[in-house]
Amino acid sequence: MKIKLLIILLLIGIFVKGQVKNDSVNVIKEIKDIKNEVSTINKSMMDFKSELESKINEKDKTIEKLKKQKSKDSLEINKYKFVRNEQLNSYIESLDSINSINKQINDLKKSLLKEKDDVSTKIVDKLNTLINNKKKHLDIKKDLESKDSSLKNTTEAEKASDYLSYLNAYNFDFNSTDKTSGYLGNLNLFFNIKNSKATKWYINTGLKKIDYSFSNNNVTEDKIDNIKLNPLENINTVGNKYLTEYNRYTTSTKIKSWSGYFQLLHKITKIKNLYLHAHTEFQISKAIFKTSIQTLDTITNTITNSAPTPTIYNTLDNEYEIDKTYFGYYLGVGTTGDFLIVDNSDFKLRYFVQFSTGFSNIQEGNSRSINAFQEVKNNYSDFTPNFDSNKHFFHLLNTYVSNKINNLNLIIGTEIRGNYLSPPLYIFYVGINSDLDKIANLFQ
């Protein structure tokens, strides 16, 4: 038993020894490894120390350089301080000089104010003298005005003297190719009732001759007419022949009028050159109707027992012309505006406008085409007084622009006259308006 125990212990010892030997070998190896690491760390530390010493040397150099720069900057700062002190001294001297100048200015102001007071006193004395002289002159003027009152009244009368003029103008008829008969003549007298600028009442009167135009001229109508082949034949004889014509009638109208007018005008005080007026006018109008006949087609017919005898004319001319005379009156009211746009010694530009409305007996036929051929065949009347019938409203517009050079006025204007029932009569004219009084003076 003991032997077994010893053997076991011996075996255990041998095992433990082998194990310890192995562990020792491992420890030695680890120690070597640690030494190697320590050696590496020491080397790194040496490198770091060298690098640190290098940086410290560089820093010392930088510090040394900064010290030198600081010394240099200190010199610059001292230099700047010196220059600044010099400038401040110069500025202080300038301020002293400015203060001295300001003092001189103040002294000069005091001197000028004193002189101004002296001058003002002299001016006031001079003005008082002038005022006194003006009062004396005004007194003299009043005496002269009172002595020359008759002369002044004469001058005012001359300023408001009668205005007598004559207008010669050409009327452009845009609805006709005949440009030979368009004429406007107006003998006009305008004057102040009391022959003084103080009154507001005026008279405008005159005589007027106008060739009117209107928009419905040249009226066309187609008809069928029968005409004898032989004017001496008895048309009622069966077997006689006659012509049946398809004809076109074209009627043109010209209206000439002569009128005398009278207007009473009242100037509106609050509106310059604007008047209210009453209008009266007596007018004689002559309407000339000219009908031309154009045959478009013709056939020959024969009188038979089976058909009634048609209306057959002995002859049919190519053209017929008649005239009718109308008498009319106008009673109305309206407004007048006369505005001076440009006024100088050599050139005057005026704009005139006048509108009237009221009652009239002007006929619708005054501006309506009438077939002259039918009137001839119906034994027409060439006189139409028509004073009591056909009363209705009328409108009359007259407006123009005048350009006065010396004593002649170049006028461009229009007049429109109508009755609210039919197309109105109108004129568009250009002419010369002559101041007869001033023209007569040229020959005296």
C-alpha cells in the first residue's frame, strides 16, 4: 500500500515538474515579448522627445522673431504718434485761425447791420417821398379825367362802333360733280345798341344769299312710258302703232335762297363772349329740279279693240327742268359764342358758333327731289307761299373759324338748316370776310 502510494506521488511529482517546466518556458517567452515592446516604446519616446525638442526650438525662434517685430512695430507706433501729434497741433492752429476769421465775420456783420439800418432809413424816407409824389400825380390825373370825360366817351363809342362786313365764300357740294354754283354771300351789320361797352345788348342783322346742298340729291326712278310714233296721229284709231319705253328718270335738285335776318343778343356777364339771342328771318327759296331721261329698252305696240287705250304721250324729251319758289319765315331763340383764340397785332384767330331753334313754315319739299317731267305734265305751280300751313320746329347751326390778317378774314365754316322731318340743307364753305368800314378808309 505504501509502495503504491509512493509510486502515485512519484508519478504526480513527475507530472507536476513537467508542467512547471512548460509554464516556465512560456513565461520566459512572454517576458521577452514584453522586453521587446518596452524597447519599442522607449524608441518611440525618444523619437517623440526629439520631435518635441525640435518644435520647442522652432517656437523659440518664432518668439524671437515676434520680439523683433514687436520692437519694429513699437518704432512705427512711436513714429505715428509723433506725426499725429504734429497734425493735431496743425489742426489746433487751424481752429484758432477759423475762430479769428469768425470773429472778423461777426464784426463785419455788425458793421453791415448798422449800415443796413442807415440805408433802410434812407429808403423809407425815399418811399415816403415817392408816395407823396404819387398822390399828387393821382390828383392831377383825376383832374385831367374829369376835364376829358367827353373825349373818353368818344373813345369808348369808337371801340364799340358798328361792324359792317361782307362775306364772299365758295360752297363745296360733296354730293354733286357740278362745282360752279356753290356760293355764299353775307352782308352783315353787328353793333351795340347804346354804342358803349357798358351795355350788354347787341343787334346782329344782314342779308344772305346761299346755294345749298343736301344729302338726297340725284334720285333715280324707273318707269314705263308710251310715246306716239307720229305726234299728229289720232291715237284712238285701231291699228296705229306707238312705242313702249322702259325709262330711267334721274332727278337732281339745286336750292338757292335769299334771306334777311335780325337777331337781338344779350351778353351773359359771367361767361365771356357768350350770348343769348332771339332770331327772326324771312327767306325766299328757289328750288330747281332737273330730270334727265335715259331709255333702257323699247318695243313697238299696236292699238287694238281688245285692250283699253293706254296713256300715250305725244313726245318725250331727254331732259326737263322746272323751278319752284318757296316763301318761309323763322322765329326762334338760341345761343351764340364768339371766342378769340389768338390775338396779336398781325394775326387773330377766332372761333364762332351759333345755334337757333323755334318755329318755321319751311316745307319738306325744300329739300326733296321732285320729278320735273311729272310736274310739267301736271301743269305745276311755281309759287308756293305756304305761310299758314306746315308749321313745325326748325334748327339752324352756323359755325366757322376765321383767321384775320390786317383787314381781311379768311373763313372756313359750315351752316346746317333743317326741320327735324327731312334731310337738312347744308353748306361747307371757304371765303373772305371783308370789313367794309376799314376797306373804305383805304380809298379816303
